[in-house]
Amino acid sequence: MDSNSLKKKIYSFIGKADDRVLSIVNSVFENYYSNDIVAFHPDGQPMTRSAYKEALDEAEKQILNEDFVDVDEMK
């Protein structure tokens, strides 16, 4: 199927779509066109490059300040 035929088919589906389907389609396009998502939180929410960098910086700061639980403490 060529791209024009596929676009027409997708347009016809979108015209009939409910809110749930539109939300899914929107998420697909946002994720596809957003190159800034580099990771995901455990709950599945996307993490941007800047949020990922902040998390790494915070983790490095905690390590330097010895603000962590070692294996013996964990046991």
C-alpha cells in the first residue's frame, strides 16, 4: 500500500475513533516525533533527556556524599 492510500485509510479510522483510540494514536505520534525521550520510569511514563540527566546528577551527588545504603545495611 502506498503512503497516500495509507494516509486516507488512517484518516477514515480517525474520523470514526473514540477518545481512547485518539489518545493512543496521539501518544504514538508524540513518541515517534519526540527524540527527547531517552528512558522510561518504572511506571511506564517517558523520561526526557533533561530529566534523565538530572536524575543521574542527583545520583552522582548522593554517591559523593555517601548518601546510600550499602549491602550490609540492606540485609
